[in-house]
Amino acid sequence: MTSPGVRVRHGALDDVPTVLRFWLDAAENTDRHDDAGKVVALIERDPEALLVAEIDGRVVGTLIAGWDGWRAHLYRLAVDPAHRRTGIGSLLIRAAEERFRKFGAFRADAMVLHDNTLAHHAWASAGYAMQTDCARWVRGLA
């Protein structure tokens, strides 16, 4: 099932406040130190990385499709709770994959929280599988 009237476009600088508010309502685990400066930097560095789904001009989904020249990374898949299970997430993922194909990417990875089981279903239905042969290692840079 797909939501009628959904348009996917690239996020712009004037979308930043709206996207930050949207993530507070629609994204899991929003304590990732989001701020306007970081989203502005993303858009300025790569104007096509932030994908925004909207219906009648209202944001109903986002996905960051980051390409570093080597790998294709997906972050911040978020869909308005009132519009989940309508195909918006799948539409965003397909748009990101098409972007990556243009760069010659052969694989994409998605950052998904272990406890976000709702997201697990969305990614699995899009053909993604949890990678079990390695783990992500992180270190704070504060």
C-alpha cells in the first residue's frame, strides 16, 4: 500500500527547523545531539543527502542517504506515526538506493537501533538484513 500524493524531494536549508521538530515526533531515540548547525552542514556539504517525503507540503518522512565516495549509508529513516505502514519508508529507501546507484555503489547499509523493532520490520521488508559478522565500534569525540 502506498500513500497517495507523496512527493520525495531533497531537503533544503529552509527545511531545517521543520525537520528537527519532525524528528522529535517521528524518530526513535532523538537524543543524538541534533541541532540546526549539523543539519545545515549536511545540506551544504551534500545538497541531495537529506530526503524528505511530504504530502500537501507537510513533512511525513525523512531519510539521510549519505555517500562518502566509498560507501552508501542510510540514517534517520523516520515516518510520521499517522502515516506508517503506508509505503512512505519504502519510497524513501528506493529514492536513496537510486541515488547510490548513480554513484556506482554496490551496497548500502542502514543504521538501525537494536531496540527499534518497528524499524527492523521496515528494513527487512525492504530487503535489508542485519549484518552479524561485524559490529560498529564507536568513541565519543566530546
